Amino acid sequence: MFVLSFSWMKTDCCLCAFKVRPPATHKPIDAEFFVRNGQGERMPNANYLKEHFFREGRVFEQHALWIVRTATEIMKMEPNMMSVSSPVTGALFVEVLAFGLRLIAHA
């Protein structure tokens, strides 16, 4: 059985804090969405957007499209494919898998 009392919730075994912030209700304007870096380039305000999205905030369509387009450009520049000559043997697969697992373990 739960009894809700202001900011506390009583359960059968303990008293737990029950604090939930309300969701973000507004969409950020350009001045909130973007900041200037040291070189004067316009960049997304990562700290603000992290908090905004954590609170289930929404953004305008042009900002969402900007994120998608910019991420796409960055991903196209990344060398994310490995070129391998034939034939590919099982030993190469095992080595690549082990390398990938080492990367994940260090992340």
C-alpha cells in the first residue's frame, strides 16, 4: 500500500523521497539551443539540451533537422568501414571480435 504525502511516499518497509520534476513545457529558441565556441562558431548548447531532453523536452523541427544533418555529416567523415582483401578467414573474425570487446571494456 502506498500513501502519498507531499514529497514523501510511505511504503511497507521504508520511507522514500518522491521527487519528480515536471517535464519541460517550452521549445528552446535559437539563443537557448545554440552557443558560440571559442572560435565564434555556432554550436549546440550541450548542457542545456541534455537537461532539456532529460526532462522530456521537445525542440522545433528546424533544430531537430539541424541535429540530424550535422550528425550525418560527421558520420560520413568517420572511417567506420574496414577494407579487407579476400579471403576472410575465421581467425580475422575472431581477432576483430576480440578487438571490439576490448574497446567496449575500456569505454
